[in-house]
Amino acid sequence: MNPVNKILAILLTITALVGCGDKKEAETASQEITIGATGLSFPSAYKKDNKLVGFDVEVAEEIAKGLNYKINWVTSDFSGLMGQLEVKKLDTVANVVAITPVRLEKYDFSTPYGYYGSQLVTHEANDSINTKDDFKGKTIAGVLGSNHVNNLKKTFPDDSVTIRTFETRDAAMTDAINQRVDGYVNSRPILLAEIRENKLPLKLVDKPIVVESVGFPFQKDERGEKLKTEFNEQLELMRQDGRLKNISEKYFGEDITVNLVQ
């Protein structure tokens, strides 16, 4: 090979290598994960100034940042999110997804990043309801597809209460506030935060009927296994350096990332 051709060959090789490097960098920068949230779940996943924020949202964003993933957020009602997850339109859901035996049959979950009790509330003016048994013969509101409704059914297996389900949390809670229903069930930390933030005329009734752990659900396939492993690694780092606790205290005023009922 003459000197000129040799130089041209070297230049072509360098150009090809640079091109490959640029391609790899582009691929790394464009990694995307699709996560669902309702955008209506204060203080877990809600919109403020048209921006999605909240405890679950910020935990997911910290994880994605550590993994160099860009999040494609998808918002829908909770039952819609779980439906999209089932048909693999979402990689996971960041919206207080309780880890239950039924869901474990379908999905692999990350390690828990929060602990929530299914809590009953009633209007503060309702003096006749002070324990969960006082709800017998009454109507309780809940969110369609939420595990709180399932816990409610288990607590009252004799159908002694009427359960009225709603597509959104706001609709269910509004009926409780306006006393169109006798009670409402949701996560205790969320209810406390909402009552405090919005000065709602609601009071907690009795202790939580169930305390459950919350995690990120993933498909039982190769991508789901990879994401679960990566999320677990990042969650452990966040526990160790205090970020997980700090995010919890930012939104709830307490640390819900540790199970105090063991």
C-alpha cells in the first residue's frame, strides 16, 4: 500500500471509530423508561404548576438519574395504569402500588420503598363513627382498582358495608367531605398529608385495617428483571445515604420508608 492510501485508510478507520463512539454515547443518552402515575395522588404523584411531583415521582426520578435513564411519564387513573402495565405499555408504576400476593403472581416487585396502612376516615362532624365496626350498614368510598378496596372487602367479608368505587381519589374523597358517603379508605400517610395540607374536615377512624409495603412493579421478563435489579441497587444507595428518608420527610413530614409495625 502506497503512503497516500495508507493515510487514507487510517483516516477512514479513525472516522469509523469516532462514529461508533458517537453512536454509543447517543444510545446511552437516549435510554428511556416509561413510568405511569395518576398525577392526582397528593403527596405521592400529583401536579403542581403543571409539573408532575410527589414522593413516588421523586424517588423514581432519583433512581432514573442514577441509572442515566430518561423517564417518559404517562398519566392515567389508577386502574388504567395497572391495565397499561399488564399489556407492557408501561415499564413500571410510581403511584403507591402495594405489594400483594395477587400482584406478585403477575409482577416482580422492587424492594419496598414505603409502608402504608389502609386507613378509614369519616367526616369530623360524624360522632356516631369512632371504630371500624361503626361502619357496618354504612357506605364507604374507595378508588377503583386500588388495594385499599380489596382490604376493605377482607375487613368486612360479610358485606356489612356498601363499597362505592370511583375512578379518581379526588372524587371518592369529595363524597366523604360532602357526606354523600359515610367513610373513605386510603393510605394513612397520604390522608394525614391531605388533611393537614388542605385543612379537610375528615378524621381518622381506628387504626389502619392493614399495613402494606409499596414497591415498583415490573414484568416477569428479561427487561423487567434487569430493571428490578437496577432499581433495587439504587434504592439501597438511597437508603444508605439518607436520600430516601429525606424525600419521605419532605412530602409526609415523617419517614414512611421504614416499617414500624413488625
